[in-house]
Amino acid sequence: MQFGLILPIQAQGVDLDRLWQELRAETAAAEAAGFDAVFLTEFHQARGGALVSPMLLGAALLQGTDRIRFGTAVLAAPLHHPVRVAEDLLMLDWISRGRVILGLGIGHQRQDFAAFGVPHAERAAVFEEFLDVLEACLQTRPFAHAGRYIRAEGAITPPPYTRPRPPIWIGAHGPRGLARAARRADRWICDPQRDVLTLARLAQHYRAECDSAGRPARIGLFREGWIGESRLECERVWGAHALAVHRLYFNVGTYRREYEPWVEKVRERKDFTFDLVARDRFLYGSGADILADLRYWSELTGADYVAVRMRQPGGPPHGAVLEAIERFGAEVIAPLAAQDEGD
């Protein structure tokens, strides 16, 4: 099993220049701890500002590193022109010598679609055209595409450093999205809202779609996570920060009745509790607790990659995050790597 670290793009009470330096230090710590990659999410118009343009920032994060990869988790594809994304991807693929993952999603924040002038209701169709053009660009031979939303023609160079191209992951949770990931991506990465039992059902659907497409099924989990002496200590140090982000997810509608039947029972702020959302959704506790959860989750879903988000906009602070990264490497990543070598 491999692990990624999802970095925050904003932090309360921390200026963006300081946050940026902290993310560089957290990237170096993640490489030393054995993480496979660091990832940035994409959101726009965040209150108080945020670190946007993840591909640009990813190139800078990799400076001074030797092994760790950078990925987007995920880029809101319909907001971008595929030729621009293809060229940025190719440049980062070359200057990093193959250490880039392009994670893509359909996007959901209506205000961001309004800012970019893209119809939110038609984002699925825009995403399909985006993928058509992106694939043509990465083949680096002449192409012409005249679609409903995108018109482009040319021959994009240089060819990819990574052959046949850098890995493309797609985030999804609905039937059409899972089918798209099976047909067009190298890995499906789940979102952080779904619990592991729901993910097991979605993974079964995804694998069936992969079988139909004649493609291998590869599954990655996006999880909130923290490591400490015990689950109780983690809840005290980190729990409120993770809960705050998921309360925001709830408020914008990413928790859904078809996946989380309890949503109708949440009528007031006090009803949305840590105990309600953490079970089989948050990866936290001692190293032994986390290893036990990972074994269970892997058996249920077939996932072989876990991207962990330790730091939320509200915290924990940078120093504690560095300690948690190091500890996660020593108590989770290293034992699993030793086990894999033994097998």
C-alpha cells in the first residue's frame, strides 16, 4: 500500500506566504517519512484567500526533493482548458522527471463555475470533452476537436517524459462518474465524505465497469487522518478541525441521502457530531489503530492507495503536523513496507 499526503490550501490566522513555506517543509517531511506523493486540492474564492493554481504550486513544491511525487486531488476539470492543462502537465512531467499525477474531478462549487463562465448544469458533458482533448494532446500528434463546448486543433509538444503519459486519476462517487473513471482513468480516487461500507459498494460498481472496459481496477482512498497515542488523544488534538471541514461539506450538500441516510436527522448544528461522521470515515488513532483500520478497509474496498489529509484550515498547527508526518512514516508506512518486502 502507498500513501499520499493532502496539503491544506488555506490556514486560519496564517498568511499565505507563511503557509507556503510550511507546506514546503511538510513536503520535505513527507518525503523523508516515506509518503509517495503530496497533493493539493482546488477551490476558488475562499474567504480570506487560499493557495490556488495547484499545478503551478506543485512545480515549486517538488523543488529540493528527490523522490516524492506531486498530484492534484482533484483539479476541477471543467473550469480549465484542456490544452493549457496538457501543457502544464507535460512541463511538470519533464522538470520533475516523471513525478506528477493529474487528478481530475467534475467540480461542484457553483460560484466557481460562475467565475469561470462554465455552465454548472452541463459540467459532466464539459468534462467528457475535456478528457477527449486532453487525451489527444498527450498523444502529441495532430488533432482537431470541434465539440459543443471546446474547439481546438494542433499538435502539442513535447511528448510526455512518462510513457505513455503521466497517470490520470478521476474522483467520482456516482454511477456515471465511476464508469468514467473505469473507462478513462488509471485510478479511481474516492471523496472523503463516503464511509468505508459505502465505498465498498461503489468499489464493486467501479470494478464491474473496469471489467466491462477491459481495464485494471485501481482504487485510492481520500481520508482525513491523524496519529497519536490513542483515538481519544487524536479527537482532542485534531478532531474539531476535521469535523469543521465536514460540517462545511454537509452545508454545501456533499453529504447525500442516498449514501448517508442520517442526513435528514441533522437539523441543527449540534446534531452533526464527531461520532456521527468519524466512524469508518476518519483514519486516526495510534499506529496500531491505523494499521488495523487499513487492513479492514483494504479488504472491504480493494484500495491500495490512501491519501491522508492531516491538517485542516483550522489546524492542527504546523509543528504538530510535522511530528505527525514523521510518526505516521515510522508507525504505519515503514511496517507496511517491511511486510510487503517479506511477502
